[in-house]
Amino acid sequence: PVAIFSYEIYYLYKPTTSNPLLDELSKEEVERNISLLIDDLGNHFAEIGGFVESPSNGVISITADIAQKECDKIVEGYLSHLYLLAKKVPVQQL
């Protein structure tokens, strides 16, 4: 069944032991990375018949005929290289 998976996208500056010299992103860099994330996810889900919407409230919604775990894994893969995080918002079934 087609479902809508929503994620609140955010940035948290957090140097790690594996990357202790990580620079904090500026507000503009965070906005650019969120825009890149939306474009990347839009392209990915368009290839499998889904689509991505992003209202201006920091939440993206992905409509697709896939399982929640699969969608989470795809989103996580795109988040990490952009230094972004996501919090799941409850799923809506169509």
C-alpha cells in the first residue's frame, strides 16, 4: 500500500571522535544541504514511482509504495553525507 512517510529534518553540530575537527555549518550551509537533500530524495523516489514534498516547516513527506524500514534506510543514506539528522513523524496511510 502507498504510504506517506514524514521526517523532520534538522542539523545538530556534533564533532565525533572519528571527526573531532568537524566545522560547524553556517545557517546558509544547513539550508543548502536541506535543499540538496530534497533534490536527491526527489530524484531517488521519482525513479521508483514516488515523490517528495517539502513544506516550509522543516518536514519532508515522501509518498511511496515501500515499507517504512526501506524508506528510513534510503533517507539515512542521504542524510549522513550532508551532516543532517531526521526525526520520524507518524506515518499516514493512503
